[in-house]
Amino acid sequence: MIGGDTCSSKGGLAISVTAIGEQLPQLVVQRSGARPGDLIFVTGTIGDSALGLELLRHGEKIGPLISRHLDPEPRLSAGIAWQRRVWQLP
């Protein structure tokens, strides 16, 4: 075998997907670029994922907080709207 993923599952089918893309370097926003006085915008509830992880560590298997940890929802529309506003894109 050349390249690829190898994995096993006791629960049946496992699918692995890799997405590769590019972004204009000037449009990439990284946390390391934050400076004192910068504005921070948050979508969703702060701490839900951390609480979900803590519940998993204590043996819980299901629940909305666990879902927030295991299946985070990317807030793409908010990110795109913010980026258009900052970079004054159409």
C-alpha cells in the first residue's frame, strides 16, 4: 500500500476524508495575531465543548454538550460576514 489512511472500527464502516485547499495569506486570521485592544466576537456559547469533554471523562455518553464537543458546528456564515466587513469585500 502506498499512502492513505489505515484504521479499524468495532462499530462497522469508517470513512476518512482529507480536504486540501488554499487561502490568500492576507485573508488568514490567526489567534497569534491578536493584540491588546482587539475586538473579540463569539458565536455560540462559551464553554459548551469543555463541559462536554468533562462529561465524557466522567462516563457520560450522550447529551447536547457532548455533541457540542464531538461535533462542533463551524459558524461559516458569521466568519464570512465578518471577513467581508473587515476586508470590505462584496
